[in-house]
Amino acid sequence: VSPMTQGPTALSLRPREAAKMLGISERTLYSWTRDRIIPSAKIGRTVLYSVDHLRAWLDQQAGASAAERVG
């Protein structure tokens, strides 16, 4: 499939989409957001999660888990 026929890629996700992407419940996502564990942005009343920031956060978490297993 050509990238030109795929349509735009989302830059950010709403909470339901972000929770699904991370494989966690929306309640857990809201808790992590409130505790500033996971990156988010609030625009008006809407909380958004940057896809790039979520990927970087996941990579960081995976690296921390790997380091804990090794050391």
C-alpha cells in the first residue's frame, strides 16, 4: 500500500485510543496522567497523548525493565 493512499497518521490520541494502544484500562491511564507518570497535553477540556511521546515513554519503560533484569 502506498503511503499516499493510507491517509494521515494521527499525531495524538484521545484517552480511549491511548489506553488501547498501551494495553491498559482508561482508569489506569487517567491515574498515570494525574500522577504525571505518562506524558500528556491538555488543550481546553481535552486531554491528548502524543503518539511520539507515548512511543518514547514505552521505550524508556522497556529499557528500565531490561536493566532491572540484568542488574
